Amino acid sequence: MVRYANLFSQLIAVVNRQRFHELVYRHRSERYAKGYSSWDHFVAMLFCQLAQAKSLREISGGLASALGKLHHLGVSSTPNKSTLAYANAHRPWELFESLFYQMLQHCQTDSPGKPKRFRFKNKLLSMDSTTIPLCLSLFPWARFRTTKGAIKLHMLLDHDGYLPSFACISDGKKSDIPVARSVSFAKGSIVVVDRGYTDFGLFGRWTEDGVFFVTRQKTNADYIVVERREASAAHIVADEIIELTGLKSHAQCPHPLRRVVMCEPDSGEVLVFLTNHLRLAASTICAIYKDRWQIETFFKALKQNLKVKTFVGTSENALRIQIWTALIAMLLIKYLQFKARFRWSLSNLVAFLRWNLFTYRNLWDWIHSPFDTVALQPGPIQRPLPFSGLGQQALKTTT
């Protein structure tokens, strides 16, 4: 006897249906809809991500083959390819963006917090972007080079659980610095960026707002050393307080900065860090920048395990819907990781979930013990019905 819905139904039940319909009303997503609801559209696009569907035909066919298993979701019929293509091209992508931030608040309540090696209480964030290449003949609106197309996914990663707390999709030509200027941070936050975000006007504004930053110093920076501190660890080459001397850079950031030079013990590579945090240990500054690699790992996991490199639609609206759905799927997978007692790697969890998407098991039991198959209880044994006299006579006659 089936006691649970399939895993896909239980996973998507994490999404609050009432709040989803509030977002639909706010964005007027069903203003001109005729029969195909926004919820059905979201289920189809989430199925595309979790089942690794490669085309609209696979989405429509995959849902049609499992239609009887989706009645718990309120999905009464599967869309045709043309219906799904029209929805991707015309339904507002802002609905999926708002749903992402709504799901983010839900997942942050179960976040395990920062790694234990960081004892400071400041919020730790990493900001970076990744370029997603596109075929220019299929995506002419995304011109990046003469013969290439591309878009950029800008992201802010919260190190409390390594959750994406901000995302922005732009064309491939857009610089990272304007996006960083548009993001506001709470006082006391520590933002880790690479050298592509070097803008002393931005650093000066963050310092005045009480926001700390850690980045790599460019080799052509002009500065003078104001104070030299004693190295707190063997791999720390220098720990200095500096002031910028360039005419423009000093006007934009007149505040004292800190320059930390570290030598990698294994490779011998010398790394120079720049920060406005003057109190943390130099080794902690180095560890903070090293943990920035988690955002690169997040981009890699997003591209390898979800559908953000190949797209089922060619319009800008369809592409944005698919990327925002991929980020929502990543939040759901992270949420399962937080809840699970089993030590899942993200790639294994995505693969096992894809293989068992329509398996009838309790989701939380499966997350905790994926290899323990629940034994089926045998039903009552029914005795064979006795033959009537007429039946026995007929049996003897035939024999």
C-alpha cells in the first residue's frame, strides 16, 4: 500500500502554495492566461532542472508519463510544447526571482552558520560573477563578442551555509563594479572580492558605511607604508598599514588600509591582500580570502548539476526563467543537505534525487538513509474459493 507521495511531490511541497499565489497576483502572471496556470509552469521548469530535461519535448513527455503521480501537486494536465514555449517567452520572469528570495528566507532559518574556524561574529559574504556562453545565432540579443554571445550571472554568496543571498543576470559586457555599487550591506559585514572589483571609490564608500572588504592588491597600486606590524604566523611575510598616494585613489579612499603579504607553504606563491579591517589577525585575513573559493565551487556545481548552460528557450525572458528556476532548485537541494543526517555531497544528492524523483518513499527517511530499502509488508493471504458442485462436475467433465 502506498503511504507517501513521490519524492518530487514531497520536495516541491516545501514551496508555500499560498505565498506563491500571492506572488502570482503581485506580478500579474496570469493576466492573460487561458487554462495553463503559473503553478503548472513552475512545476514544469523545476522538473526540467531536477530531471535534467534537455528540451521542451522531454519536459512535456516526462510529465505526461508521470501524470498520475503528480495529482498531489494540483497538476491536472501536462502542457504541450507550444504552450510551455509561449509561457517561457511571455510569463514575467520576475515571478521566479521573487520566489527565489522567498525560498531563501525559508532556507536561511536552517542554515548551519559560518565554518567553525571563523570565530568572529561578522557576516561573511563573497561576491563574484560567472560568464555563461551562448550561441550568437540562437541568442542574437546577447551579443558579447563579434561572433560570440554571453550573459553574466552576478552573485553574492553568504558563507552561513554557502547560500546565494543575491543574484543578478546581465549581458556579458557589463562590468562587475556597477553591480557591486548597487548592493547594500549591513554594517559590520565582511565582503570578499577578487581584483576585478578594485575600485577605490567603492572601497571608500564601504569604509564610511562600516562595511569591511578583503581583496587582492593590484601590482600597480601607489601607496606609502605608515606602520609595520609583527608577523603573527610563519607564512605571513608582511603586515602593514598603508595609505594610498595616487591623486585619484587617495581622493576616493583617504582612509588607512591594511596590506597583508602571505607566502603559500606548498607552492611558494606570494599573495598580497588589501583590506580595511585593522583588528583581525593577518592569518585570519588570509583564511577569509581563501574561503572565497566557495563561490567558485558554487558556480561549478550550478553549471555541472543543473540546467544553466543549455536552454530550452531562446528568448531573454525564457533564459532568465530557467536560470532563476535553477537557483530555486539549488536552494531546495541545499535545504535537503541542511536537514539530512547523511553526509551528502551536492553532486551525489542531485544525482540520487534525479534517479528517485518519482519513487514512493518518505522524503526525510530517504534523505537520512538513502540505501535502506523499506521492506514491504505482505498483505493477508486469501484462501482459494471452494468450487461449487456444478463447478466440480464441470471440472471432472473437462478432465
